Amino acid sequence: MSGVRRTGPDRRRSGSVMVEFAMLILPLLVLIFGVIEYARLQWTRSALQQVAIAGARCAGLRATACSTSNGTGRSYDQTLTLAYVRARAAGWYVPLAAPGIVITPNTVCDGASNLVRIDVSYTFRSPFLSPIRSMNLPVRASACFPNQS
């Protein structure tokens, strides 16, 4: 019995387990990070839509954050509205540049007139998937709100 060498099943299979793990880990990680980045993209789209809605409402209602006071009431101020939209976007952790925000007062949206329209655009960048593929996706949102006189 002393001449019999014992080679258990674990010793023969340990190499194959490592090879199988190496074959599966990369697709698994790509899937996991892909799901995370897709969720971030959808969250960014939702955040931009909420920012556009809030900005259009602020400008349309002539809220204090988006208008200046004159002798007869409040008048629309594009600079204040732009600052308000950028601040709201920063609250969602989406840094908007000024060229990415277009404010159109007294416009037509879906057939209705005398509306304020705000269009926001942002370039979504993926830090996780950029080594695999350049992930710069444009994300846009817009909203309209009636002008209050």
C-alpha cells in the first residue's frame, strides 16, 4: 500500500476550475458594468427631463429665481433662468454647460402658443466602458410651460 500514490479529484480539477473562471469572469464583468452604465444613462435622461420641467415652470411662472422685479410686476430674465437651470442640474449631479441650455420664451409647443420652452442637452460619458468603446452619448430633454402674465 505504500507504493500507491493518492491523487484526489481536487488535485486533477483545480486547473480546469481556474480556466473556467477566467473564461467567465470577463463576460460577467462586462454584463454587470453594462447594466450599471445603462441605468446611469436612464437616470441622467430622467434628471435632465426634471431639470427642463423645473426650468420651464420657473420661467413661465416668473418665479423669483427666474425673473426680475419691475414697477408693475415681474419680468422674465434669461440670465437668471439659465443660472436656475444649471443649479437644478447640479443638484442632480449633472454638470450642464451654458451652450447646452436653450431657453425660448413666447414660443409654440405642440400647437399651443405663448409658452416658454427649455431644451437641455448633455454628453453622457461612461468611465467604466470607455476603455472598451468610446461611450459619449448625447442626451436631450425639453419642456414647455405657459407664460403667466
